[in-house]
Amino acid sequence: MSLNLLRWVLTPRTSLLARRIRRTGRHEISPDTAWRLARLQLHPDEVPYRNHGHSPPP
């Protein structure tokens, strides 16, 4: 099962918003980036999880 299909099955609302973001965007972005942007718009409480692992090592 592909990641895109799994996302559509588990979170169709987020997937629809990600599709709209890609279609109406001025710049070409990857489906993964659009899905992450949509996820953060719908669930802003997940920002710490997105930021985890994106900081320089101590």
C-alpha cells in the first residue's frame, strides 16, 4: 500500500486540503509538503511533532 493511498484512507480531510493547496499554489510543491502544510492547518497542536528532529544536534 502506498503512502498516498494510506493517507487518503486514514485522513481524507487532510488529503483533500493538501490537494487544494497544490492546485491553488503559486509555486510547485511536493505532495508531501502540501500534506504537511494541510495537517498543520487542521491540527495546529501537532507543530511540536513537526519541529522534533529539525534542530541542530547539541
